[in-house]
Amino acid sequence: MRSIIFILLLTAIVVSCKKKDADSSTERTILNVQYGTDAKQVMDVYLPENKTIANTPVVVMIHGGGWQEGDKADFTPLVDTLKKRLPGYAVFNISYRLASNGQNLFPSQENDVKSCIEFIYNKRSEYKISDKFVLIGASAGGHLALLQSYKYTSPVKVKVVISFFGPTELTQMYNNPPNPLIPILLLNVTGTIPSANPAIYNSSSPYTYAVASSTPTMMLHGGADIVVAPSQSTLLRDKLNSLSVPNQFVYYPNGGHGDWDAATYTDAFTKMTSFIKTYIP
């Protein structure tokens, strides 16, 4: 009887090891993983072949939408592009709570990104991923990517951050809007105005937290952007330069707020890939 039990246990161990090995060597897609209790605190996970804790970098994608709209589905069409350009990377495409009707105001979105990064980091053994994190965001997602990268270094310091036309200094964005709807947008997501509550604008601005040890940063912006003025990126660029933080500013004179043509996006992704590989060889 004991010998039968021993054989069964040994078989279970062998099968388990084979399953784990197979899991490491095969590509996996896991959709709608909850990192929190809210329906919007969810992400899609794309794990590459032959992943290891030591050698599998991570890309986290953060969608835009003015902190009030949008979903991870907005970035889903770009997942295959990232997988081709950055083979061997694990890709995490995330959603977060949206500000609406006085609910989920700042810093809800910031806190969700922080919680998601912590969740992913704590799953390193299960997902077989390294601590080499890259954050990529567009518009509001660019803002959240920058804020996370500069403001938080625990449990992991982000290695590279990419901002596509993301806000960087919210007080200036409010006071010098590229169109009259921007102050209304910021009022809706913060619940206040800079003169009444400068602290929330300051604490929600990536510019505030840029220091000499900040993450290498790429900013891409269109000169015809009437939602997030190009000055939002150049303001941060100038501060990063003054601090000697590695950065690259890519300017497309005729580009609007994300409504770029295929050639512009191809160029942007080529430059982005090169920048990432510079800091994660």
C-alpha cells in the first residue's frame, strides 16, 4: 500500500514539474485578470515563450481617454506590434477606474496603476517575469505612466517610461489650456481648481517628482495637438535635461492628439523600440 502511495506521489510530482516546464516554454494569454475588486481594475496578460524570472522584461500599457473614458481594449490592437518589436517581453494591458459624476476623482487612477504594478511584481514567480519594467502610456495614460515612474520606486523602479502626448504639469495645463474645454476636464477629474487646491494638482503632476535619479524617459508629441499642448512635453524635457536624466523628445510638427498617419506611428514605434533597447539591452 505504501509503495502504491509513493508511486502516485512521485507521478504527481513529475507531472507537476512537466506542467511547470511547459508553462515556462509556451506562450500564454490570460484575459481579464483582476488586480483589484472594481470591474475596471482588470488587465490582459500576454506571456512569451521561454520566459524566466531573470530574463523576461515587462511592458505595461496604459490607455488614455482623459481619465474619464477608455479601456484596455483601446490598446489591444497594438499588442501584436509590441510582441513583434519586443520579442521575449511580457505584455500587460491594463484598465483602471474612471472619473465620473464626482466618483473616482484623482488620485484614483494613480492609485490603480500603482496597485497594478505591485500586483504584477508580486506575481513574478507565477508569471516568470523579471523586475525590468517598461511603462507605455498615451495621453492620460502617458501622464499615469510618468507619474508612476517618477513618484514610486518600490516595490520596483521602472527602467524606461514612454509617454505619447501625456500631460506633465497640471497647473500649467489648467492655466494655459490649448482649448477652453481643458480646465473643465481637469475640474471634473480633480473636483477642484488649482487656486482652491494646489496640492492635488501638484501631487498629480509628474513634473513635480522629476529628480536626478528619475527613469529614462521618451516623450512623443504632435505640434498640432489641441488637447495636450506640446509645451507639456517640452517643459518636462527641459527639467530632465537640467537634471541630466536620460531622455528623448520626439516632435512631429503636423501631428495632432494621436491622430497621426501610419508613417508617423511607424517612425514613433521604431524610435520607441530603439530607446527601450538602449536601457534594457
